[in-house]
Amino acid sequence: MKPTHEAKRTRKRWLEFGTVGLIGVGVQLGILHVLARYGGMAPMGATAAALEVTLVHNFLWHEQLTWRDRPSSGVSERVRRFITFHAANGGVSLAGNLVLTGVLLHYAGLPLMGANLFAICACSVANFFLADHWVFQAMGGPQA
């Protein structure tokens, strides 16, 4: 059975999402390393700060690359998207990263960077679907 146009578009969008996400992982882990090792921050505080910078980075790239076929209709929609991206992806990532990193760090004995990388990967699927079906929908509803 031949994939539909929408299935192909979703696959392409997932690859773009993953590309932005991989760059975001580098941003997050780099900032986490600097803040925890050289900035003297506690692991959970450093994780939250690194995640915040990564959320802004990823939103900007997703808007320009991953969901470029669904442009904002204006400044108010762009602000709405930023807020919903922060709430959706930020909520999943913040809760998931802090909880999973903490559990893996303290109970499984993983090193900070490995625990955080695992947490990032675990949150990515939920983040994609929230972004695709909620954050980057046009004000008028779903687009093809």
C-alpha cells in the first residue's frame, strides 16, 4: 500500500523535528555541562536552566523549518504558539527531564549526562504530537 501525502508529510516533519531536536540536545547538554561543572549549579537547577534555553531554541527552529508550511497569521498567533509550545513541550520536557533525570541519577546510578539524555529521548514522541496537533495548528484548525 502506497503511503498517503499526509503520511509522507508527517514522516518528513518527524525527521525535521528530530533534526531540530538533535541540535537542541547538543544545546541542552552543553549548557547543562557548563552550568553544573563550571557554574556550580545543582544538577536539577542546571537541568531546568538548560531546558529553558533549549525550548526557545527549538521553538524558533520548529517555526522556521518543521512547521514552515503552517505560518503564523500574525504576531498574536506567534505569541500564542510560543506560549502553547512552552506549556506543552516545556511541561512535558520539564516534568519529564526533572523526574526522569532525578530518578535515573539517584536511583539507577546513571551519570548526570546519561540520565538527562535518556529523559530527553523519552519526552520527544509526546512533544512531537503536542506540537503537531496543538501548537502549530493554524487558528482556523488543521491544515493539510
